[in-house]
Amino acid sequence: MKKIAKLSLVAAVAVAGFTSANAQSLEEAIKGVETSGSVVYRYNNYGNDSSTATDADKATNNYKVGLNLSSKVNEDVKFNSRFLVADMANAANFAPLDSSTSGDANVTTQLSQANFAYTGLKNTTVTVGKQGLATPYTTAVMIDENEQNGTGIMALSTVGPVTLGAAYFNQTNLDSSGDIASTLNTLSPNGNAGSQDIAAIAAIATFAPVTIDAWYLDLSDTFDTYTVGAKSEFDLSGVKLGVDARYASLDADDLDTDNNIAKIALTAKAGIVNAKVAYAATDKDGGITGLDSDAITVLKGWNLHTLGKADADYWQAVAGVDILSNLNLSANYGNLQYVASNADMEEEEVYGQLTYKMSKNLSTYVRYGTYTKENTTTDVQSIDATGGRLQVAYTF
């Protein structure tokens, strides 16, 4: 981590705002502050050529900056905060600037985390305050896309190979963050899922080379859910293999439907070649198994994901080759079939991606491909799109 003294003009301006009477104590405080974060730029270009298309071609510049500041309060307590330059209206997602129809604009800043972490008990961390929702159903911190956070307490304690966790939040941003926020608000008794309490318990066990986790989470008067997952990585005659399997079930309090998912991903890398095959299936009643499409209780590609898709079958396949040690070219395929409003739907995507990792903290990728969406019951295609993306990510 870097010292805040090296951060930027922002820190200098903040220091200048204090009186000389506080100068010495502030100088000492700054010496103990650590920084980390990320800066991401993404350019998207999308065009739908379907005869039934209602959305026009679109190109956007997207920005997201995250800054984490941590300072040691005493031997047992650390203060943590996170600031985001992002889309205030969309729960810390990219700030989009539509280059097709609009001029350039500035982006706002928000405070997404402010908490204290207590480590005075052996092998135990208790975090109190505004923090990321670090669960399998949510995305607590992402350098791109949106984040879920709330105010409450989370405790983790490790005994041997087992880590036990418990959390309680009395307020979250789930009313606006995540891909099913509007659905959660509908299920919530007062129409605002962010005001409902969350309680969660977890157990994570590592028995090399396998890690197993189990979670139970309840969103008050809205839903309860559990998930069990297992993952392993091992080397077999010079081939690095990986297995990641998970099952999740979610029941809404006022709906007589079963939402569950079973998914598995297999990865392999041998020399300069890498490959991945993944499959997920959801229940015929519903596929609400997470609160965001980037959650690990959901399977996601580029345009495709299982979240909210009932009776879904989703296949992913990736084949890649290292052109150089830091340059990878991959071919990606996805096919998703599900039921929506008593109609059979099919989505399919094919795209190529070139990933260049210039250094440990600077990477970029270029992606281009096709995406189709069709109602196979009526034989009507609503999306026949081509799209491209450029993304540059710097972390520090």
C-alpha cells in the first residue's frame, strides 16, 4: 500500500483546510494512512440489426474510480473507508457518458464505506459500520460494475481450517443496487428492500486442496436463502485443473415458488493453452438466486446470465492461447435457454477477446462479438446485435 502523502492534490487540499493548531496532530495521523484503489475506463459500442428492434445503436464512455483509505486507530482497531467516482443514481456502477447523443460531462463522488475493524480477539475480525455486503449473493467491491453495501456488523473467526461468520445489517442499498432491485422492492412489505434488516451466518472450511463454504441469509419479510459451494485447484501431470461447483436456493416470503440453481465450472491450463466449460440450471419456477448478476450464486457471460431466468439451461465454453506471456487471445461461446411468460426463449453469444496485461497493476482487453435473443415459441427474434468493448483497468 502507498502512503497517503503520495496520493494527490486532493490530500493536500484537505490538509490545507485545517488550522495550524491541528497541523502537528494531522501530520502524525496522515503518516499512518494507507491507500489502495482502481481506475477503470470502458468504451462500449452496440448495434441491434433485428427487424423488431426498438433500441438504436449506442456508444458510451464509462468511468469508475475507487479509492480505499485505511488508518490504524490503535493496536486493535483500524478505520476503513471507500470513495467512488461513479454513477450516483445506479449504486456505484460505471458512470456512463453517451457519446452518441450527448456532450462530455463531469462525474460525482460518493462515500460507499466507512467502518471500524476490531482485531483484538485472536483470529477474529469484527467490522462495524458502513461496509460492503461480502456474501455469495452480492458484490461487495468491484473495480467495474455496481456494488452492494450496508450498515451493520460482520464478524469472522477462524479455528483451525474452519472460519465461522455472522452478520447483521439494518440498512442496505439493495433498493437500488443489483440487477433485481426493482423485484426486491416489490417483494418487500414497505416497497423498499434497502430498509429491511439482513441476517447471515456462514461456515468456510479449507481441507487442501478443497475449500467448502455454506451460507444462510435472511432479508427480513422478503426472502431467505442458503447456498453450498466447493472449489478445488490441483496439478495433474503439468496440467493445472480447477473445479468450482455450487447450489443455491432462495424462497420469497410471500410467493409459492422455488428459486434455485446448480452450476459447475471446469478449467484447465496446459502450457500456453487454457480452457473453460461451465453449465448452470435453474428451477422451473424461478432463477432468482442472487441479488446481482456478478454474484457467485449466478452464472454470467458477457450479455448472458441466469439471474431471474426460470427453467434455464446455460452452457459456456472458452478456449484461449497465450500469444505472449502477457497477451492472451480467447474465443467465447454461450447458449442460454429458459422460459419467460410461458414462452421458450433462447439467447446466444459468440465473441473474441484479446487481453493484454502490461504490468501487475495495468491491464486492458478488447472484445468483439455477436448476441442474439429469440422467442422460439413464436419464432420472433428481438435482438440481432454486434458489439465491441475496450476496457483499461489500473489498480494501486
